[in-house]
Amino acid sequence: MVLSYLSYRKQYVRRGPSKSSVTYLVCGVPQGSVLGPILFVLYTVDLLMVIESYGLSPHMYADDTQVYGSCRPSVVTTFTTKVSECVEATTSWMRSNRLQPNPEKTEVLWCATARRQHQLPTSPLLIDGCSVSPVKSVRDLGIYIDSDLTMQTHVTRTVSRCFASLR
């Protein structure tokens, strides 16, 4: 009889000399598994369809999910409602699939040209019961993106690091 290495797995937590009781795992994939990324993609493929059903574009990298969309300034209120509904549906999907959203790591970035910055929403979005206010820049895979798309934050931080290294 051949058993899968995904079956009958157990785990415990050790801190110093103390050790928790052993718990048998009923879901999940061993960390570092070659199958891990493939199984995660298969597990989360429905999430992409949830986001796309709102007319928005998803981008996933490892366990990070980003939602993109665009609209004309005249319909920004309607678009904000659509984004909020999409985030609510995404949170619901995650909960029903044993994934936990992290509102503390969630950021909202509204982008527009410098002339149209005043038209951007400033009110926070409600995400998983937490209020998330829009920010002026976000860090995505090491690159800082500004709400006016000038890359000023990225350039400033890069120059600052270069001067720090030269000292």
C-alpha cells in the first residue's frame, strides 16, 4: 500500500525547551514542497474569477493578491462602490476557503495625474471590518508607486539608500 506524503502529516510548535502537543493536519501542503506553488494556484484560481466578475483585474504573487481597475473621473463614486463590493466578495471567498485576509497589510492606492489628484476619493474603504484609508504610495515587489505615477517616492528612497551606503 502506497501512501501520499500529503496524508497523515502532523505538526507541533517548539519554543526553547517547551513543545506543544502534536496536531494532525487535515489540509495544507508542506512548506518548501515542489507541489506547493502549483497546488496554491489551483486552490485560488476561483478567486481570480470572483475579482474578474466585478470587471476588475487581479494580480497574484505568492500569497499576495492585488486588484486593479480604472474609471473616468465622472464615475469614481460608482467605481469605489464596485471596488468595495469586490473586496467584500474576495474576503468572503477567502473565509469560505480557509484563507485569512490581513486588513493590516491591505493598502488602497488611487492613481491620477497631478492635475486630477483632487478628484480622487479620500474616504476609507471597509475591508474585513477594518477601515483602510487611501495612501499616497505603495511598495510592490521593491518598487514604490506614487498615486500621481511620478516614481518620486521610489527615486527619493533609492537616492537616500545610495547616500547611506556611501557614508
